[in-house]
Amino acid sequence: MINHDQGKRERSVPTSPLAEVIAPSDPAGAHPAPDVGEPNGQPHPSSVNFTHSGEHGIQAYNLHLNGDQAIPVPVTESDADYRASQDDRFVPPRNADQWYAASKLLEEYGIVVLCAAQGTGRRTAAIRLLRTVANRPAAIFDLDPEWSKPSVRPLPKEAGTGYILDLSDLVEHPGERLGTDLVGHGAELRKNNSFLVILATPADWHGHWAEPTLPFTIRLESPDARDLVTAEFRACHSGDRVPWLDRTELADIWKANPSARAAWRLADRLLQAAGPEQIQAIVDEFNDWHTEVEKLLSRNRARGDDAQLLSNRVTVWAGALLHGGQRRSVIQAADDLLTRLGLERSSVNVLTDATTSSRLDAAEITRDGDRAFHDKQKEGLPAAILRHLWDEFPTQHQLLREWAIGIAADRTVPEEDARLVTTALWRLSVHRHDRAILDGLASGLKGPRRMLAVEALTKAAGDAEFGRYVRDRLRQWMDAKNPSNDKVDLVIDICSGTWGMQQPTLALTRLGKAAGHKPYGSEVIVNAFRRLALQRPDDVRKAVDQWLSDAESRPDDETMHRQTLGSFLAVVSSDEGTDLILNTTHHSGARLRIIHAWQKLLSTDAAVDAVVTQLTRWHDRFHEDPDHREAVVDVLADIFTPPSLRPGLDRLMVTEQSAIRPLWREVLVLAANRYQASKEASTP
């Protein structure tokens, strides 16, 4: 607990000239000081009832601002992988012996590692294992870890529960004890009739630390692609299309036996087809239009020189990046890349070069009004061109990223065209798991164009697989000691936007960290918490209470205190947040934490001006509110019970005409009486 008369940074203030308004020994209204409250969880006699916060009080909730945790996310029947794991749909992996061993190993160890490349159907297989294992768990959860390094310590062990933990794309190697600790963790799960399935990739799951897990590590393969497509047809009541799979157009695909992800994509496209006459176009698209792209990039190779070939290729790439953008933007992007490649693009060079129409025609880019498009009949062609560019020229990624992001950042490019660029880039980054593209968007788009980065990262954060990396990056940026203000604002906008509404638990932790990098009372933080308080009030209330509790239990953690106090002040700086917080004061434990937070803010020099602003707002809102005035005065009196805090009330209590505001007189009198009663109660 925070001592009433002390804070980490005591303010040295003179005795208030208003001390005479306090009746120091008046027993009327005497009330114990906050530390002498009712037993934890019991209602406080003076409670506030506000409509914004819902009808339930604070519940136990594990949402820490700092420290390792693993947040469980329910796997529901609406989940695509859950549906794919059902009896009428599931196709086991090709290595059947390993698959059947997996179930036995899960039974024996309580844990199994499915080691396979992404896109092989690992998560579907994990759900299937948990649904069919003997004594199957009553509920299944994905674990979304918040940690600096993988560890078993934050992993839950609830009875009768199945967990899935994706440990792919590890940023750094785990500690040497992780494998050994996982063995012990599995044994603990087994005692509780619970299970854990870990998803990993061969590139990550190796080394000395992983050796203890080898007895329960399964090298998983994709299901047979044709069997999977057949199962999808029948599950979607389209069994009449199964004979299509014998057509010659699909023969090479079955020979290649692509991954589960690719097979599902093929099944989806075939299910959408109007008839078998579309199969060839679907196969071309499935093969990422590779033949078409090669033709575009090699057009006129025999007749033109290298400069003409390069100019044509650059226009093809620019058209893919800006598919549907203005012709001028496409040509501008093409010229910019040529300049970056060292080709002179002065007025003389431009005017003696081919005309815009000729350049677009050579790249097979058509015009619709002022807009430029690659072949609209070839669905997905622009994205395929960009993937081909990244695949075929891997040594030029940095140059290509800087070029593409530079186009989006260029204020002479219309915003709607710049948005086409950022949309194409975030899709490319997700497809390739390319972290550098997203990092480049975050650092390269500033000012008015920052919102394009917000949009792109918001979409990427919600991606089923790659989103975990984006979420980790948002957290890592806020864990840095001195992140740039642009990065902080970017994270705030993402966390208080659509992603924050969809995943408030994850967004709130990052928003709380961001609050620690902003001045107390920062408008951007206040508005962010207000938006979440309006849409996800229960999550905000639970998070703030957890943070206040953690801060009291770790008094020496300066970073946590700064983040917590900044977040708390931001929440109570809006009417919606104020109602949310005040409505929890009928629970003694929460009430004490709220009072201590105010007292700590009043004792922090950097926060005082913002605190006075908000307390003034409280006065203006509640001093003539017959329904809530008494309860608010009751809370304020608890806050100002310590005498050391009362001199700071001068700015609140006296009007410009030197009149004393009645509400604050009442608060001071009540606070003084409570302090006196507390002293008398503690005297032997």
C-alpha cells in the first residue's frame, strides 16, 4: 500500500492560507481514513452508480502491463480451423504413422510439438488432436504470449483444458532450460487432465535446448492435396464437382502435392467457379500467374536494348504497386525507381523517352479514364507481380522497400494512390512474412501519411499467423527506453482503433505502455482510452484495476508506476472513463487502489497540473449534480485525508474573485475529520 503521507516524489508546499476553513476536530461526518476500509470485496456504504460501466464490479483479471503472461483466446466452432478439424472434413497428414503417434504422445506427456512449415495445416491438426484425445478437454484456447523470451512460467494449467501455443518465427533462441521445463509443464498438465500442443517450424525447433522435447516432437506433413480438396467439396455439399479433379488442367498440381493452405485456396476458387471452363484460369492464378509475369517482364527483349527492357519492367512493377491508381502516379513511381537505379531522369531524358501511353502499352497496362490497371481479367495478377519481384530479386529487397515506401510517403502522390501502395505492401509482407516491410511502413510514413501506416499495421495485426509478429513489434517499440514520438503515436492510434476493439486485452497492454512515454494528461492518450472505454468498458475497468494492483505490489518499479499513473489519469480525464472508475468505488479493494492512485498523482510534480485540470472538471460536472455529488465528495475526502496533500487544493478551492467553492470546502472539512478520527483510533 502507498502511505497516505508519502509518495515517491514528495512535493514541498507551504501551509495553505485556507486551513482555517477546516474544522479540525468536528466529529460530524467522521469517517475512517482509507486504510481502515471495509474487508476487501465488500460494498462501500457510499457508492456511485454510473451507467457507462455496466452492472458488474471488478473481477479477477490477469492483464499485466509488465512481466510475462500468456493470454488465452477461446477457439470456437466458428473458427475456420475448428471447422476443418471436424469428422466430415478432416484429412490426416501424409505421414500417417507420425500422426497416429501424436495422439499417444499427447496422452503420455500432456504435451506434443507439431514441427512443420507454416501452411501445412498444423493448427487444424492441433485442434483435431485436442478434440479426439482420450478424456478430451472441455475447452480449447490459443495462447497469445506476452514475453521477452519463451518460458513455461506464464503458461496456464487450468483443469480439463486444451491449449495451442505457436512458437514459430522465434525472434531469438529460447533459454537453455525451456525444453526441460516443457517436460515438467506437460507432467503438471497431465495431472489436471489438460494438454498443450506447440506449433513450431524445423528452422526454429532445434539445438541443445530442444533436445528434451524430442520424445514428443512430431515432424508433420501436409495432408494429400487432392484428398483435402475432395473433402472440402463434400463438406460444402458440392460433391458433384469431385469429377473435375480428374481433368488434365489439374494433373500437375496433384503431382506437386501442394501444402494444405494452398489446397484450401484451390478448393475455395473451384467452389466459386461458374463451371469447368474456368478451371484453366484458376490453375493459372493458383500458380501465381508465373508464366504471365515472365512474359510481361521479357516483352520485346529481342528487339530492345537493356535500357528499354529495364524501363518496361519498372513500369510493370510500378503498375502492380499502384494497380488502379492515376496514370501520372504510375509513371512517377516508375521514374523514381529508374532514378534510384542510377538512370538520369532530367527533363531532357523524360521528353526524349517514350510517351506515357507508349510506356503503359508496352507494360500491357490499360487505362480506364485516368486510372491505370493490369489485366482485370487475371485476378490477383498485380499481387503476383510483386511477389515475383521479391522472389526473383532477393538481393534488392532494401532498395525495393525504400522505393515503394517512398512513393507512399511522397505528398505529391494523391493519398488514395498512396493507400494503394500501403495496401499492396502489407499484403506482400503478410504473404512473405517479411518483417522489414512493416517496420519500414512504421518508420517511413510520417505526418499526414502516418494514418496509412496505422491502417496497414492494423490489418496486419489481425492476421491469423503473421499478426503475432506485428503485435510483438508494437509491444517492443513501447518497451524501448526512448521510442520516437512518431512510433508512440502510431501505437496509440492502432490500439485505440478497430484492432483495439477486436482484441482489447492485447491492445490495452500496449496502450498502457505508450502512456508511460507521454506527458501526464496527454490529449492523444486521453482520447484513446475514451474510445476504448466507450466500446469495451469491462476490459478497460479490469485492466486499470489490475495495473493499480500490480503497481502497489511492486513499489520499486518506476516504469510500471509511470505507465500505470499515466493510464489512470487518462481514463479519468473523460466523462466515460470517470464514470467507469467511480462506479468501482463501492468495492473496498478497488476503492483503495483508486484513492492511492490519485494521491500518488498529487505527489508527482510532473502530474500536478494535469491532475488539477481534471479535478476542476470534476467540480464543474458534479458540484450541482444531486444524484452523484455526495458520493463524489465522499471519494474526494478519502483522497485528501493526508494533510500533506491539502495545500495543493488552493488552486481548486478559490475562485478568481477569492470566493471559496462550497464543494471543496465540504471535501476539506470531511477529509480533516477523517484524518482526526483515524489518529484517535490509532492512539492506544
